[in-house]
Amino acid sequence: MAAHPTAAAMLPDGLRAALERALAQVNGIVLGKPHEVRLTFVALLAGGHVLIEDLPGLGKTTLAHALAATLGLEFQRVQFTSDLLPADVVGVSVFDPQARRFEFHPGPVFAQVLLADEINRAPPRTQSALLEAMAEHQVTVDGVTHTLPEPFFVIATQNPVDLSGTYPLPDSQLDRFLLRLALGYPNEQAERELLAGVDRRAMIAQLMPALGTDDVRAAQRAVNAIHASDALIAYVQALLTRSRRHPGVRVGLSPRAGLALLRAARAHAMLLGRVHVVPEDVQTLFLPVAAHRLVTDADAGSGAQLAKQILHAVPVD
């Protein structure tokens, strides 16, 4: 019987090594968070977007900056504030008196990597300006549709919703994020290195890109070739079904959430050097994919708590 190809064989020459260098480079900036860094790469390679939620000062923006510098892609940052307008994000049409027509001036969303910093400090109308861009990779202004560059990757950060001056993201917006992550406090060793080391912002400015546009798009295509067996798909479907019947869940996971889980699991498998998805990939990704999509009863606990219960309730056949 012929041997199965390795994940490295499915990638163009040198891309496997470039991905490993990129991971190592970001981990050299964001200390003590290899799991969270890997999941951020998972979101990118799966063609999704990532929401990083945590308290201020824990490295959310540092992770986004380090990743953008490592990718070698066109990068823009938008600081979301209470007075930010949708046009400040997507762009605006301005009348040109000489040409006697309206000319579209693109906003910062026309980048390959967009850092939407503290997205929940902007009002809902401005938050929703990203909705079409994230879902369709295009924006429509004054009835004209404008295509965004590829790849298009949004890294959004937000503070916990109980902090003053924040607006909760609507469910429709949350659903556009493939993964939601929390960094948490660093461990003692990592924090000691941070306190004793050099300025991380200065280190980011000195980073050399480990990847480029063609590399990222090639890796995304390779993710689509990662195999998911019928049994694995049945396991994902069982998780979706359980989420719709689980006590305390008002709205369970949609088929779109299931597709998101499979895409993320494929990307995770590829990063670990496999050409097929195993249940451990799904289990690793289930909470980051599912927790922010579950609509729960007020007294039933958080989405993360219920997602853990759902995961434990579904056996692997």
C-alpha cells in the first residue's frame, strides 16, 4: 500500500519551513502563549478572522502587530473609539468637481491584515461596517461594490464587556469571527522575561517577514486539501446536534459554525504536519470556535462553560 503523503509534501518547497519560522518569530515576541499564537495562525490559514478578548495590557495588540510584521502583508490599524464613523473604516465617495463625478476614497479596511483595536469601544453602527467586509471580502458604498485584497484577515481586540465605555458585539458580528481567544496573564517565567527584556515594540519594528502574499495563499489552498473522514464529520455533526439540545442553550450551533469548526481543524492539523484531521484537532478548536456563537440562558453560565459541557457530553466513536 502506498504511503500517505506528509503535510510538508502538500506544501510548496520551503513553505513548511517558512511557517515554522513565522510561528517561532511571533512566539519570540508574545512570550509564554504558544497555544494562542498557533490558534491565531489557524484562523489566518483557514481563511477566517480572530477576536482576541481580554483585559488591557495583556498583549492583544502586541500579538496582532507581531503577526502582521511576520506575514509580510499590507497592514492597517484602526483604533475603534466612540466617535468613529463607518466611513472612517470602509471609505467614502467624494465629489471631484473637475471630473464631475464621485470618486471613492478607500478606508483602512482595504488592507490584507486589518487590526481592529478595541472594536467594542465603537457604537454598533460602526462595528457593523466590518460585517460585509468580513463575510464577503467586499464593501458596498453608495451602491457600488468594491472588492478587498486577498488574503484579507481581521484581527480584532476587545475589552471585557463589563468595562466602562464598551458596546457588546451583536451575534451576527460575533459569528463572523472564526475564533475567539483570550490571552490571560503570562506565567511567572514569561513575565520575568518581559520585565527584564527589551521593549517588545522595538523588537516588532526589527522583524523581517517570514511569509508573503503568495505563501499565505498557497498555505490556505493546502488547508483545503486536508482530509476529514466520514467518521470525523459525523463527530462534528454530533457536537452541533448536542449544542441545539443542551440545557441552558437557547440557540445552538448552525451549519456555518460546523463548517468553521472543520476549516479550523484542517488548518490545525496542517500546522502539526498531518494531512488528515483527528478528533483531537476538533476538540482543541471547539471552544474557540463555539463558545462565542452559543446563545445561552441568563442563569446557565457562559458560552465557554456550556461549550465545555457539550464537548464532554459527546463521545468519540
